[in-house]
Amino acid sequence: MRPAATSAFETLAAEVDGPVYLPGTSEYAEEIDGFDRSVRHRPTVVVGATSAADVVAAVRFARDNDLGVAVQNTGHGVALPADKAVFISTRRMTGHEVDARARTARIEAGVTWDDVVDSAAKHGLAPLNGSAPFVGATSYTLGGGVGVLARKYGYAADHVRWLDVVTADGELLRASESEHPDLFWALRGGKGNFGVVTAMAVELFEVSRLYGGGLFFPAESTPRVLHTYREWVTGVPEDMSTSFVMIPFPELDFVPEPLRGKFATHIRVAYLGSAEEGARLIQPLRDVGPRLLDTVEEMPYSKVGTIHNDPPTAGSYYINTFQLTGLEAGTVDTVLELAGPDADGTVMVEIRQLGGALARPPKVPNAVAHRDDVPFQVYAASVLGNGQDDVVLTAHARLVDRLSRWDSGHRMLNFMAGIAHTDPSDVRDAFTDEAYTRLVALKTRYDPGNMFRFNHNIPPAPGKQRR
């Protein structure tokens, strides 16, 4: 390493309270590791930020040394390899506090929803967290945020009070409805394209319990289950959020015994009304036939993660996602063919119901788009790295082709992860033309050199990008 470079890294290390790691050390490798390992990073330097001041120092170092900036908490939404970058790990920034009277929570950049859910529950409150509460709260919210309360209350991005953000010039700003409102609009939906968010304040809701859980049906019931679901779901109230996924469960000890080594169709239910009314509403699903497992019951909101019960298992994944114009008989038949019990198990398909409050504009406008014409969300996932990557890619291409009749042409930024959908043209599908034009203008204003480019990128206007 050249002496001048060594001196620069030493200066950076002296300016931050958190650790600074260089390539070739075990700490460096551990810090850049994340949940989704489909993308490998080789940053120039890693900063384990402990505060907004550390983030400011890291961004200014990147600015002064012609480097990009990548940010990671849990690594669920990893997109592009962070090479020639200052890699900021926010996982040490775990401060959060609940203001029960104001019904808000202040959340630092490294907080996962688990901690906020538990803290809010002590006051009978709940955040608009995702179905997997072990995901980072900040990046989830900046990407929109669709959780089990979304049909009732809307996107998580719709209920942000303010955001503290370090912009490309190394300045720490507060963005809100009254301060830097254009930046506030762009950050809520535009994700990490405009700076590093170090903290945010979000609204909480008076939710202390749910009627929720899962209905797990055996393989032979799957066609009837899904066709019953597609008809039933059109009449459910906004207080209820549902989805389904078909899973060939492995024969491993962590899998509940009734599901171990079996194919199951998992209907997920989250209902804000009474247990009695919830049971009445889902009875048509239960009437389909026996379940391998039925966990739908009254539960404290603190147990919300058990509804989807997503496994926190790190690995390499291929994720495909788009929004549907409807869920017709032909849609269900196609999904059954591609991911049902008679398929080869290469692709796991989840379909999530949208609509309700998600289809209405928020009180304070933001960049989240395609609200009123996309009633369902497809999320298709496969494991990479097993020597079958070509098979995986072929299977996903077939999925996209076969479902094209119902593909709205829209995507949701939160569900775009891994190595798929990283081209700016894919990112554009997450926005209306009007919103995207405005986002590009704001990107050009706040980050003309595209410092924040290791993401689902919105490039600045032509001629402004970093070469």
C-alpha cells in the first residue's frame, strides 16, 4: 500500500469512533457479509459506523478520494458489487426510542424491526414492520414497506415524520414535510439513491394483538386451496392481509414435524378484528379440508413474525418480482404448473394481496408509485450456488413468460433483491414516468456524481454520471 493511501486510511480511522477495516482481514470479510450472498463485495475500505458523525466522516472520505458509497445493515436488499467503494456498515447504530404519547418511534439506521416491535408492544403500539421482522427497518421503509398491516394503514413510507440523511457532499440534513421537502419525497420510495439515512421517526399504531397465523394444506389439496383462495380473497375487508406460498419443506430438525419433508401450501392470515370474526371470515379456507398445521389464533402483536415465519437463513438467492393485474383461474393454474406439488421445486412462489390503503395516496406524497392498479404482488425465489444456476435462471425466465398475461409491468423496490432487476430500466418499472423524471432531477441535484450507486440505481441526468 502506498504511504499516501496508508495515511488517508489512518486519518479516516482517527475521525470515526467505529472500526475501520481494510481488505485481507477477517474483520473486513465478516463486516461485508450479509443475509443475501448472491453478490460479493470488494470495497476499498469498510467503516463500522456507530453514529451519524461516523457516516459523515465516511462519506466525506469517499468524496475526497473519488470513491462510491455502499450501505449495509442486514444485507437483504443487496444489489450490485460494492467495488471501489467506502462500505458503511450501520449494524452498530441500534438506538431506538418509543414516544408513546406521540405514537412515534425514533429509529437509528442499524435497527431491525424486531426491537421496535418489542419496544412498541409495551405501550400497546405497533410499527408498520415487514412480515420478516429481522429485516432492517430503515432500508425497508425507504423502499416502501409492505407488511401485515399494510392493507389497513398503507406503506411504511407513508408514515415517516422525518429522516436524517448524509448527502453526497458530506452534509447531515433533516428532511421532513417542512425541511428539504423534495428530498423527503424522494427518500420515501427512492431508497438509498440520495444519501445515507442515519435515523428516522415513524408513526406507530394502536395495535396490540392480531388474529393471525398460517394454514398449511397438504400437496393434494393445493389446487382446491388456491382456487378457493382466489375467489375468497376478493371479499375480505381491509383489516385483513393475506398471502400464500407453496413450499417443499426439507427434512430438517428445525421444520415442525407435521411439515417435515412434505410439500405444503401455506396461507398466511393477519386480521385486526376479533378472533370470532376472523374465524368466521377464514372458515371457507378451513372448509377446503384437513390441514397439516393450523396456527391461526389470537396473538399478541409481538409475535407477528410467526405469521409468515420466514427463516433467517443466509445464502445466495435469485429473486424475481412483479405486480399482477389480477388473480384469475388461469393465473392460479399457471402458478400451480410452475411451482405446485408436481413441479420440480426450483422456484418458490409467493403471491401477496395488496389493495386497501395501499391503493390510496398518502397524506404526505412520496415516490412510492403504482398504487391503484396492482392488486397482487408476485415474489419468486430460488437458491443459487448448488451447481444448478442455469436451471434456476431458465425456470425464472419461464415464470416471467408464462405469467406475462397478468404482469402489470410494475415492480416494487422492496421486493427487488439479489442479482435480478439491477438494471436502471428495471428500477424504472417501480415508478410512474412522472415520479421517475422527478427522481432523476433530484438525483442530479443531490448526487450528480452518482456516489450512491451500489443499489437499485436511479442514475443522474446524462453527462452527470461518474465515469
